[in-house]
Amino acid sequence: MADEVVLRFDEVSFEYTYNKPILDEASFSVRRGSKITLMGQNGAGKSTLFGLIQGLQKPKEGKISLAAGATIGAARQTMERVDLILSLEEYFAKAFSPVPANLKSRVSKVMEAVNLNIPLDRKVGDLSGGQQARLLLAFALIQNPDILLLDEPTNNLDQAGIDHLIQFLVMYDKTVLVISHDADFLNCFTDGVIYLDVFTHKIETYVGDYYSVVEEIAKRIEREAMRNARAEKEIKDRKEKVNFFANKGGKMRKLAKKLREETEELEENKVEVRKEDKTIKSFNIPDQNVIGEVVIINSVKVIHNHEPVKKKVNLALRKKMHLLVSGPNGVGKSTFLRSLVSDKNEGAKILTGTRIGYYSQDFSTLNFEETVFDSLKSALLEDGGVSIEQMRAIAAGFLITGDLMANKVGDLSEGQKGLLSFARLVLMQPGLLILDEPTNHINFRHIPIIAEAINNYEGAMILVSHMPDFVKQIRIDEYLDLGKI
């Protein structure tokens, strides 16, 4: 039974728009009970593959087969905005038709599985990012699926949440397919990798834990590059001989023809060496050059037993000062940051005239109905000295290229929304930078470049991040641990 194939792709091709393929004759199979990582560059189609498995998209060609009676449950990357007004009980009820009589006991079991203890009458929108991440997983689990699809499940989770998720996945006896940029997390439970190549649109399968597969892919790229280097040298030599013999006439011309045919065959047999992701360009976020105390924090509300409790603090940030806000999931970190940029800010005072650059983990600062071009243009300062041409060049540095400019912001991938948010911060030139989990959804290749830019930011900054390796790269001057005040 364990060796049974639960999911199979047979020569599946898929494209969103004519002549822009995502998958080209992709074939692979997944055995029941296996834990598989879905790997590939930005835009390779990892989330699209999940959509095809769920039947949300239909292949252009080929066949997708599930084992008889196999069910699928998917945990999305982010909470849909329409779900934010629902109570937890109403949210879980959406997983069923009709709603079972024992819904509450089933909810209780999955909430325990994801280590979440929240009353069922609470609104989804009242939960922290980390709590919403666990809720998305619980929603998939309550369906008790044979195949569990997890898209970036560690986003917004603190270390305790990640450890709990790893423990759950190791013990889970059904099939799991995971998309994640967190290598250490993946290595804890992965027993195979499905690799999507963004350039060839083909799929490769590998057996082994995450790190051994990454190493195998790197060695393969090296072998392919060496093989091509040898082929290129031979092609060059032969072309020189072809030119030499072709001018000799008679039998030599025949030899030149033979060599030319062999050279063409050599060129055809050159392998496509896998290209890796483009990374964003190095950038800096210009600051407004605010003089004096940019923000004074006198009190902060922390969540204790699901209720807000006001705590006194004494913090003041000037230019060049970086504050790290920490604490467990659900303690109120994001709520605190949101309060700083809202009109209802009671416990802190921001210097009048200070421009605030706010990176929200749920991208609430972005208008999803705007085009990408208009979103960038709205961040431009009237007297900031940045032209439309320069704006486009800044966006291109974040891989927001001309072909994306007319797209709606809501149609971008989560990673592209993150990069758009950073491009907007560069254009805004803020005096106070507020960053809430700025690495979520971002490809790990971009993270050192983002860390360097944040570290070099000359204005006042407040940061929340659950990634210790990222935080280590940034100068921190003040600390506020909401779990300990």
C-alpha cells in the first residue's frame, strides 16, 4: 500500500497565455506517504503545479491522475481578504458541504495539532500573522486529506511554531508536498524533490533529503558546464578545419561537408545548462534626514490570554537607530506596528512631517486593484528628483520589469508583491522605516541583499522578523521583547 502511486503527471503541458509555457510535457509520480519538496526558481510555476493537482487549472495536454478516492487539502500562503471578517467557526465551516454536526470537536483536534488555542468566536482578521499561518494549516488538516499541499508554511511562524510543524510533518503518515524557501526546515522531513526548471519548463525528480539533492543539482550543473566547454572547443576546432578544407576543392570539399554535418550534430547535442535565479540588484533606501526624536514610545499593548494589556515602556528613536521588536506568535507585534501607522496610535508619538515607510507582512499597504506602474508612481515624491525612467530602472533592479507594469498588483506572486513593496520604499525615501516580516515570500537568494540595504538605512527603523540569520546581518541598537515586558 505504501508503494502505491497516489499522484501521477503524464506528459502534462500548461500555459497561462498563448506561447508562454509553464510546464512542457512534465512527467512524475508521487508515492503514498512520501514527503516531497517542490523546488524551482521564481516564476517556475510551483504554485501553478499545486493548482493543477487541485483541479483549479486544467492542463493543455497530458493527464493528471489521482489514486482512487484520494482527497487533497491545501494550505494557502496567505489568508484571503474575504475570510478576515469570519469567525474561526465560520471559517472552518467553509471546508465542508454540508457542515458536519461534530464540527467543533474536529476543529478542536486540528487546532491542537497546529498548537493554536483561540476561542472559536474570534475573528480571523484579529489573529496575528503567525496565528493565521497556523490557521491556514489547520484548515487543510480538518479535511483529513490523502495529499497535503503546503505553500510556504513557515512564513510568519516563530521558531516554536516551526519546530511544532516539523514534528507534525515527521509523524504525519499521509502524502505531503511542500513549497518553501526555508532550507533547514525542508531538510528535516524531505525524502524527495520535484524540481521545476523555469527555462526549459521540464520537471526532474530526485530522491534524498533536501541538502543532498541541492548538492546533486549543483554537481550536475558543473558537469553540464564542463561538457559544454569541451563541446564548444571541439566545435571551434572543427569549424576552423571546415573553413580550411572547403577552400581546397575536390575531395577536401567532401571532407569539409562531412565535418560540417558532424559539427552541426555536436551543436545540437550541447546540453541546456541550468541557469539559476536572477537576484535583485544591490540597493539603498534613501532616508528623509529627520532631525530629533523621530518616534517616542511610552506604552504598548501586549496580548495576554487573548486580551490586550497595556504595558509602559520608555523608548525614543532618532536617525540611524534600529529597534528590534520580538516575542512569541500572538503577543501583538504586528498589532503594535499597525498602531504606529494608524490614527489610533495612543502609546507612541511620531515627529510631525515624518514620512513612514511601512512594509506590511500581508501587503495591506498595496492596492491590489492598481496596476504595478501606478503603484510605483504613487510612491514617488513630488520633489524627490526621481523621473519615471529612473523609477522604471529602480523597479527593474527588483525584477519588476516592463512586462509586469500593466499587470494588476493582485495578479503578482507573493514574492513579486514583496519586491514591489521594497521598490516603493526606495521611492518613498522615508524618515521612519517599519518592517513587519520583510523576508516572508522572498527568495532566499535576495535576502542577503535586502539585509545589507536595511542595515545601511540611515533613518530610524523598527523591525519584526522571525529569521535569526537575517536579523544577525542587521545592526540593532534597541530591543523590545513584548513577551517579557
